[in-house]
Amino acid sequence: MAKRLHPKIFKVPIDKIRNGYYSDIYFARFVEVLKKDQRAVRVLYQFFPRKDAVVVGIDEALAILRYGTGYYKDEEKARVLFEELLSIDKKIQGAAACFDIKKVIDYTKSKWEIKQRLADLWVDKWNEIEVKALYDGEEAKDREPIMTIEGDPRYFGYLETILLGVIARATSTATAVKKVVKAARGKPILFFSARFDHYWVQATDGYAALKAGAFGVSTDANADYWGIKSAGTIPHALIAAYTGKTEDAALAFDRHIEPDVNRIILVDWDNDVIGTTFRVIKKFYETHIGKPFKPGETDPSPIIGPGKGKIWGVRFDTSGDLRDKSVVPKDESSLGVCPELVWRARQEFDKYGLNGLKILVSGGFDAEKIELFEKLGVPVDAYGVGSKLLREKVDITADIVEVNGKPCAKVGRYKIENPRLKIVPEEYWKEK
């Protein structure tokens, strides 16, 4: 049975949300006008994607609604307190940067006193709205409703910007990841996109990627909502620090990294993935087994596999404007990590007993390239995908389609029934 994440997991900046810090000003003014005009209406908001998508971000949107549905009983007083809060946050940041512990403690105490005063002014109206929504990870068609909110917009109308944003970001990532997961035909997809965007979005992106079927993520922030471990290979930077000797970098990694981490070695530093792999194998074998390694004579299987002292796999990340030494020059199709490179490597590895050594490929992979590799039967064991997963864009739109139970929407928009939407209970957020 599908479950929703608890709101507290998302670390919602409650005071900033309630004070419209992240809201488009026109939505804040929309609510301001209704309040000052004392206009109480019950509306039905309908949220939908602008193309077929894997929907994620619903649970985070619900968390924002849970903490942000309501109003301050003294808005002017709340505004003044919030300005003080922002000022103190800057002071805390400045003191923390200087490691002035006393000031940090004093400012933090003042901060929480203000937060308590703001909380005392808040009137919670969550139980006066009705929300229906899909579950994170479900698929939706273009313009199919994914969430509805029914209630008085004076309590939640200012949240529209934020709700649309968190759903759009996560849905865009999930939709892109789903395409490569489908293209990979069951082979693991590693989500390596953190370096291509601001670190603030890592938790959202990682959650979306895993919901869409990714096998692993590369940062702890990516894994935050799931409570899993991040995964990765040795980087080019480590090889550089060992003067370009991949085998030395690999041994250093093996010596010092936790035993349960699979050793995946990046082997394209010299633009010779086959030769570099055999150098690494030789050094690992002779270091851990204590005997000479002779290709074609020595069985390398004792150092192949998961965990410390073994090599789980190698990663090919050849630049798209280079041709590996093992590849026969032809045209642009022979550049980068191409099918011929993987085939040649697999044949050479198996010839010398490295049948258990996994091959992970990365660098310019998207759904189209993965589909080609799978169509050709290229012997890849896993795909690492990065920046291409952040180029998908799914817009999410919200409209009022009913007012006081009667149809009321701009031309071209209307209420669409979706029996897949599930009511979000008033107390879904309570601890079990």
C-alpha cells in the first residue's frame, strides 16, 4: 500500500512559508484583497502537468500545505516579528562564520523566542480544507489532475507559487529518470546530477530519482528523504593526486574507505580503459594476494567482487571528443564511451578471467543513447547519468475551477474528475 512521507522529513522553513517569503507577490496580494474585503468563498483548485509525467513532489507540497494553511491573527505584528527573525538569521550566520559560539547561542535563543511568538499568533486552518492527491511516483497524463484543494483561499491561496514549484522540480527530475530507467531495461541507473545544479535541490532531486526507479544517488543530501547511503566511484581528482597513477589511487581508496563500499575504479585517465584496468588488477592482486600476477596464467577472481580488497567494477567515462586507444578510428560514433569500446573491453576482460568484473559507463548518456546501447546488446552492467537528467522540464499549472460548488474557471479550463486521487486525511501528518 502506498504511503506518504511525514511532513517533518522535508524541513519546511515554516516561518518563511507563512510570511510569503517564497510566494509570488501577486498571490500574496490575492489573499490580502480577499481578507481585507472579508470575502469568504469556497474554491476548488486543480493541479495538473502540462505533459505526460511521473509525478513527484506531492508529499512535499502536502507538508507545505500542512504547515502553511492558516493565517496570523495579527498580521502587522507577525510582519514585524518576521523582519526581526530575518535580521537575527543574518547575525547567526555571521557569528557562525567567525565561530563566535557565545553570539551564536545568544542569537539562537532570541531567534527561538521570536519563532514562539510567531507560532502563538498562527491560526491553523488545515482541518478546514480538503485535499486529494496522487502518490509520489505515480504517472499522470497531460492535463490530468494530480492534486486538488478545496477550501477558503484566504487560508492557502498565497502558497500557489511554492506548491507548483516543488511539484514541478521533482516531477521534471522523476520524468527524466523514468525515461532512462525504462531505456536501461532493468540495468541499474546511478543518478550523478548533483554537480550540475545548486546544492539546495539535491534532496528533492535524489528523492525524485529514486521514486522513478534509479538504483543509487551520489550525495548524502540526494539520499536524505530515503535514509539510504550515497554511492559513487573514485574521482579523477584522486587519480590526479596520485600523479595520474590510477592503480595507486585505487589502492589508497581501498585502504581507507569503509569495507562495505564496493570499489568501482575510474579507468579512463590515460584514455586506455583496457590497459589501465589490467594495471589496476595486477597491483590489487599482488598487493592483496602477495604473488606475481601474470595475465593469461593467474586467476584474478580472488580480487573481483564486492567489498574491501576487491574490485567490484570499472567505470568508463571517456570524453566525447576523445577516442580510446582500443577503438578503431571511424567517425564520430567512435568517440567517447561508444559501443565498440565496451565490447572490446568485455572481450579482453573475459579472455583473462575477469568475467565477474562489472562495467559501469557514464558521460553523455541519456535515454536515446541508452536505448541504442541496449538495442545493440552492448555488455554494460550499469549506467551513470548526470546533466542530461536535469534538462527535462515539466510545467505544473493550478486553476480555480469551482467557486462555492459551481463551475467557475477561465475559458479553456474546467473541472476534470480523476478517480485516482486519494483524500489526504486531516491527521495524515500525526506520528504513528
